[in-house]
Amino acid sequence: MHNLTIATAQFENASGDKAHNLQVISRLAAKAAQQGAQVIAFHECSITGYTFARHLSKPALLDLAEVIPEGDSIQQLIQIARAHDIVILAGLFEKDHDNQLFKAYVCVDKTGLLAKYRKLHPFINPHLLPGDQYVVFDLLGWKCGILICYDNNIVENVRATALLGAEIIFMPHVTMLTPSTRPGAGFVDPHLWENRLTDPTSLRLEFDGMKGRAWLMKWLPARAYDNGIYAVFSNPIGMDDDQLKNGCSMIIDPFGDVIAECRALGDDIALGVCTPEKLQQAGGYRYRQARRPDLYKAILGQDHLPEQKVIWLSSDTDTE
């Protein structure tokens, strides 16, 4: 197994404007390839936009969604991958031939579609159905998995994907800067984004504080550390519909260390090198070998108790 250079990206997507978003994806993919990246990963629904979809009817969502891989956006994504000789991961709304709707994330290269994943825990729109399987696939000699946004907050999903062999897990998000029961959470004033050139300090304080990066760092490195995997986190920056997002796209190694991060107050990429040696040097590798499933397999597999149920604060809240 050889080293793998991955770029994680952040950009301000345009709601419903797939042509614009694909143009940005192409520009950032070209930049990543020029810098030596073999793979570039974009955020959840990076092709379509995300937050605006909470208002869409089923007919409107069906009009936005595409069949995979036949849809125009996937075919354009393959062309972009071919033009820049780079593997691309990006997200969009998917419809199947029965007009069922899903939140999807795809991996393509110059030869076509390599993998497709459907979000297990969608909630931005009531017409979206949950995916029903984990996905692990081969990518340039590495085993890779995908988990979208809230899927990563359920620790069993990350552990299951790692147990299926994933060495790298792509974690596309649209997250942070939204209300939650967590102390310190909340929206950030869009005027700070508008004034970012004249007052970057006030914006950075909000982006890096408990509404944003500080919350992310409470849990995201633990997913990589506990499971001994590389975590490739991608998140938009700027306005996503009426909500401001703070980027912080990053790559975390199996030790839980951030090895690459986007820090620009705008579209950006960051490159990290995945080295196979870390996979077995990290504590997570030993922890997986030391598991005692005889003690807890029945506990982990049991149904929720009757009083337990999933509670969404609202469709506008953070994915915590």
C-alpha cells in the first residue's frame, strides 16, 4: 500500500444551481490536482446545495434530484475527474426509478462511478428516505468508507464502517453555527460574513468558537482516534440558503491529529498525506483487536426501549 494524497475542500455553494456548483468543483479539483492530490472530497449536497431543500415539496425535490449514475451531474462529475485526472467525491439529492428520494454521496474517477452511499439519518426534508447499508470500497489501494453528516454522530456507524475494513472514512457535512441544546451553540450573524474583508477577526472568533470549530473538535478527532482511521471532513463555507457555515474542512489521522485544514475565509482546499504505517501504529488498531463482543453484542444489537425515540429539534438545527 502506497501513500495517498487527499484534498478536502470548502466552498460557498449556490442553492439549486448545479451548473455553478459543478463549475466551482471543477476549479477546485484542478487546483488540487496541480498541487499533487490524487483525490478531492467536497461537502454534503455540494452539487445541489442543502439547507434550502427544507422548503421543497416532493415534486420540487424530485425535479432537483437525479438518478445515479445516469444523471447529468454525475456524468459531468466524471468528465471533470477525467479532465483533471483526479478522483472526486461529492454529494447531491438522488431519486430512483420509483421516485424514491435519498441523500447521496458519490465517488467517481475518469472511468466512471466507483461508489455511491445513501445517508442513513436524513432529516432536512421529510420526503427523503434513509439508506439501509454501509459502503466500503477500494480506492487506489486503500479501503474507504462514507458516512454523511449526522451518520457520524452515531458512534456505531463509524465503528461498523471501520470493522468492515475502512481505513479512510469520508465524512461530508453541512454543520455548525446552528441552534442546539448544547451550551454555546447558535446561529452566526450573516453580516459578519458580508464584512469579512474589513473585519475578519470578529468572524473568525465566531467560526472558531463554541458555535463552530471548538464544538467540532470535541468529537471529530475521537472518531478517527478510537477507530484508528483517517477521517476526511468536508464542510461548506459562507451562506447556505439563509444559514452561515464556517468550513473548517480538515483531514484527521488515526492518532486524532489534524494533518490538513482549510483556514481561508472563502473557497479553499487543504491537502493531507495518508500513510499506511499509521493505521497499525495508532491505538484504535489495538482497541479493535482487544474488543470483547461476547460481553456486549446482545446489548449493542437490542431494540430501543419503548420510551426511546429519535428527537429532531427542528429541520433547521445543527446535526448534533
